[in-house]
Amino acid sequence: MKRSYREELGYDFDQFPDSVGSPAGTATIASQAAPGLAGMLVGYRSDTRVSRAWRIVFTLLFLFLVGGVGYGVVTYTHLPLPPTRENVEIVATLEGHTKAAGPGGGSAIPGFISLPGTIAVLEPTMTAKDLLKPLTETDLEKGFCSASLAKQIRYEFPGFYENWPDDRLERVALEKYPEFQDRLCVLPSQLGVSPDDVIKYRLRARTIVEWTILWSRTAIITGLFAMVLLNVYYRLIVDLLPEPAA
């Protein structure tokens, strides 16, 4: 049957025979999102119309951005546990260390400072979620701790009782101040702490469950960011990039 006869019957040869096979038709089909989970979540579609150079550029950019976000999440969320009462292991208390040091020697504070761990104040009224109060070595060194009451008095009143025997000095002091019976330290009043509140502590290690939650959160945040980038690429950028030269 001749073409002219077909035209007389109403066929239009200028509309669709070439539309499917033409570059424009191919680009339209390629730009449609692929069905399935990938198409729904990240808008996946064929990007064969994008030149190889552009695909390399966007792949490297994707890896750089996702890696940067992952690194940032780890940096800002994988921090040491906060020093709360439930997260610390007590190495020693200043009171216990002073009693163990005995009445001989000088102040027990330098030996306490040299113990492993971090100095802090743990008050009896603190709850498990309360942060320990920080205490610097410099502030603590301003005090004096000893199991000997006589040495405490001589530190508190330098030059006044140097010639007094220890037993006499302690007896006279306890007669006047019986509350000194159990005193172990002379600490600066501005610290507002007692020796049983001053501790050396170590942070406990995270449990397997805590590490699992932490890394799961990191993976979720990083994965969501990667999905956003893929959606931007497949749903927007692929259609905006020029086609590769023939």
C-alpha cells in the first residue's frame, strides 16, 4: 500500500514513528524514575545520558560529602561519657586516702593528686544523672590533710605550736573543740567541700548495647543524608546536565 493512499486514510507519518527511536524520546524514557524501592526512595533512574566525566565528578562529590557527614557525626556524638555519678568508677576518696596514709609524713594531698584518675566533688545529695563538680589540683593543694590532728593545727596556725608535743596539742585542742576528733583536713572555706566528698574517678567503658545504639544512630543519620543527595541527583541534576557529545 502506498504512502499517499495511507495518508488519504488519515495516517500521520510525521508524528510517532520517529519519536520512540529519536534521541529526545530516548532521553524522556531514560529520565523517568525506575520502579521499585530504589525509584521510590532515591528517585533512581538511568543516567546513561550523563557523560562519564560528569558521573565521575558526582560520584567523588557524593563520597566526599557522605564521608564528611559520617566523620562529623562520629566526632560530635562519639564523645566520652559525661562524668555523672552513674558513669564513674571511684578510684579513691580524699578521706580514705588520708586515713590510709596514717599520721606520719606531711600532707596526704600530694599523694592523692598523684593517684590515677580525675579529681572531682561527689556530694551525697547528687543523683545518678548529676554531673560531678570539677575541682582543680591547684585549689586542692591549698589545703592540708593528715591523720594527725597536731599537724593540722600547726598548718592552720603556723609558728604558734611548734614546740608543743603532739599528744598535748591534740588533748588541749579536743578539750576546747571536741568536733575536731574526726577531722582529717584543713581545706579552704571557699571550696565548700569535705574530704569525703573529694574523689579521684575514672569514666566507665560503654556497654555493647550503648555502642550498638551509638553506631546505629550514626549509620541512620549518614544514610539519610546519602538518600537526600541521591534524590537531588536523580530527580534534579540528571535532567539538567547536557547530553554527551555524539
